Amino acid sequence: MSESIIAGLVVFVLASFIGFEVINKVPPTLHTPLMSGANAISGIAVVGAILIAGTQSSQVATTIGLFAVILATVNVVGGFLVTDRMLQMFKK
């Protein structure tokens, strides 16, 4: 494997562990407000995934980029639905 793939995998695994630990430590009362901020970050991930999918440098990169676009879009839409549902609870 090339060094860039190994470095990318290391960053992915470390980010996964750190993300899990950070999310796991958030109390349930703060989870939904923090979801709104996470939607902005996921929006940036959608843009990055679109850029990767559109480079057409290789078939593998395009396929992984498309998969990333789909997952990030589901994350953004789901986050907005959860946030909207939470805000509906506070309306009279």
C-alpha cells in the first residue's frame, strides 16, 4: 500500500475513535443542540465529497466519493429533521 493510503487510514481510525469518545461524553440534554452545529460540519463534508467524486482521477476515488456524498447528505437531512422535531416540542 502507498504511504498516502496508510496515512489516510490512520487519520480515519483516529478520528473515528476521538469522535466516538467526544459524542459518548455529551449529556443527552445537550445532544440535540449540538446536532445543529454538526449539520454545518456535515455540510462541509458534502462539499468535500462532491469535489472528490468529481475529480475522476480513478474509478475507486469516484465511487468512494459518491458513497461519501450519500452518507453525508443522509447525515445532514437527518440532523435537520431531529433539530426541527426538537424545536416543534417547544412551540405551543
